[in-house]
Amino acid sequence: MQDYESFSLRLKTLKSMDFDRDISEASYRSHIISQYNVTLTTASQALRTLLKKQGTRPEQIATPQEVLIQARMKGYIKDSGPWVAMLQDKKMNTFFWDETKREERIEEIRKIFIPAFDELEEALEEEYASRTSQ
């Protein structure tokens, strides 16, 4: 539950950020991307922890891609498209230095990735609620 709560808190922080803040404030805009990266990491950790508790073997969830596959199979993630994009782009840091790429990333975070995080948070909340009521 601790990993889920950490993810939920990070998501709340990400959603509270001012996405409309002036693009001339590059450090703040980069901070949004950093917060997104932390949220993605905690989402993966929360999923990995839950999957382990459900008996998924460690070798089946050794990488973020494998966690994604297992989470999709269990129904925690319905649309894997945004998640695949998140994982593919995680290693690219050019958006921190290139203003155009940074702004494109911020729009993806706002319009695509936050809704995917919201969907996951809802699924995890339901899972943990059902486990505590048993």
C-alpha cells in the first residue's frame, strides 16, 4: 500500500503544477518534467509491488516493460499506448534543453500521460479497497 500511496501523492503533486506558466520560465517547465518522471517511476514501483503480492514471479517483472505487460494482462492498464510512449521516451532528456521538445513533452504529460496515470490510480485504488474489505 505504501508504494500506491507514494504514487498517488506524486500524481497529486504533478496535477497541481501550473502547466500554463510562461514558457520563458524554463526551470519551472523542466521541473514539471522532473515531477512527471518521478510519478512514472512510482507508478511502476506500485505496480511491481502489487504484482509481486499477487504471486507474479520476479523475473516476470524485472523491467518496466515487463511490469507494463503484466499490468495490462491483469487489467490495471487498459490502454497500453500512453505507457509504451512513456517508457520509450523516458531515456530521452533532450526535451530539457530544447524548448520545442520540452513544450511538446509538457503537452503530452497534460493531455495523454496524466489521464493514463489517473486510470491507473483508480484501478489501484479499487484493488486495494477490495483487498482491505476481505
